[in-house]
Amino acid sequence: MPTTTDTFTLEVTISGLCVFLPKGSKMHVLMAGGGSGHGNGHAMERHYPRVFYDAAYDNPDPGVLPTGAAYSAISLEDRVLDLATPQAPGGTVNGLPIYLLDLSPFTPPLPDPQVATIPNLCARVTLPPGTGECPDPQGAWELRLGGMTQVLERVGWHVVWTTAGMDGTSLSWRLDSLTDLPGHPLRPLYPKAGYVRLLVSNVPLAESKPGPLHRGIPPLEGTPMPHFHAFRDLFGLPPSSAWPDMVFVGPRVKVNSTAYSCVPSGGH
């Protein structure tokens, strides 16, 4: 007789300085390290790759629901968090989410990070097949390089990746190493109302916080994105190489928030 398999949906929200790299059945998210990141007088602040989740997911009791009152945090520094495990459904990853900044016109192709070394990489998260979207994209922007200008009407400042049909009654996950550090399993997470929701960020310390993301605002009009030059290091390009400025050209949204200094992007 057929058996019934318990499943849940994994939802991963990702923000900060990172590159989405689709490779076959996986979407790799490469977190950029400090590097030089210099451009337009801006020195690169250290970014902190972390994963946050509501502490309710630690409790196997299905009646304990997320409240936002308590969170757990795990550092991803020099680590690999691979969520494309046998629990995940099969399939292939089809391209990048709409409104995700595409760096491919300015960069060489990146190799598969599972078999090659990526320069200036501080962490990697690997996602299973799913649906990616950039909620609430902001714009407009210009990519300026020499006398050339590319207009971007809207650009996403975070990505929500959703994978339905994760097999099991809990998320079994572990941290492995980018270098020579030992890996180790993490405590399982128990779905609530059919979901496990994670927040992964790679941002400066003052911005590294749990909980739902609040709508950020772009830099001042005509001001280059401060940390955009750090992507050059991730692709192994020398500091002297030509690299565009990412400039916000409005209209500015008036909200009670702090201007963000980096955005996720897509590679090839």
C-alpha cells in the first residue's frame, strides 16, 4: 500500500553582499568576504554571514508557533550550509529571480564552488530547486562605467527562496567547512504550520539582526552604492580593473530606515 510522507516548505530570505550562482539542480549563494572593496573613497566594512531563525523551530511541539519574541543565530563564517540535501525535491534551477542584479556583463564566469575555489569567499549557502523572488524592488539605478550607462528600473534588495515538498517532519541540516575546519550537525528544526523560515544575511555588524526585514532605502540620489566594488574581489578581478558604479537615481522613498550599502546579485 502507498505510504503518506510528511512534507514541509522551506523558505529562505537572503540579504546583503552575495552572489546567486545557479548550477544544475542547485542554487549557490556566495557570501563575499571583506576583501578590498575600495571604490569612490569607500573602504569595505567587514560583513557577517549569519543565519537567523525563530526559536520556536527548535521545539518539536507543533503547538509552539513562531512569535518573533526569541531568535537563534548561527555564524556562517568560513562555513558551508548546504540545504540541497536528499530531503529536497528533485529538479533543476532555472535562472535568476526577476529584479536580481545581474553582474554577468561585467564579470567572468564563476566555476562550480563545490569543485573549485572562489576567491574572497567567506561563506556559501546552497539552496535546492525552488522559486526565487525579489519582493519590493527599488529603483531606478544606473550602472556607470566610463562613458557607458545602463539603466535599471528596479533592483531587488533581498531574495526570498521557497522550496515546497521538503521530505520529513524536521529539517536535518549541518555546517561544513570552506577550509580545514571540522563540520558538525545542527539541531533539527521542526516545521510550524507547514513552514521552516530562515533569514540568511551578509551585512555589516550594525545591520546583522534577526526578525523580518524592514524595507530599506537606497543611498542618496547620485550616490554610488558603497560596497558594490566588493563584488570585484569575489570574481577575482584586480583592484585596478574597470568596474562600474551602481548609482541610485530615484525617486527616493521616504521611510524611517537606514540606507542600505549592498544588494544581492547574480553571477553566471
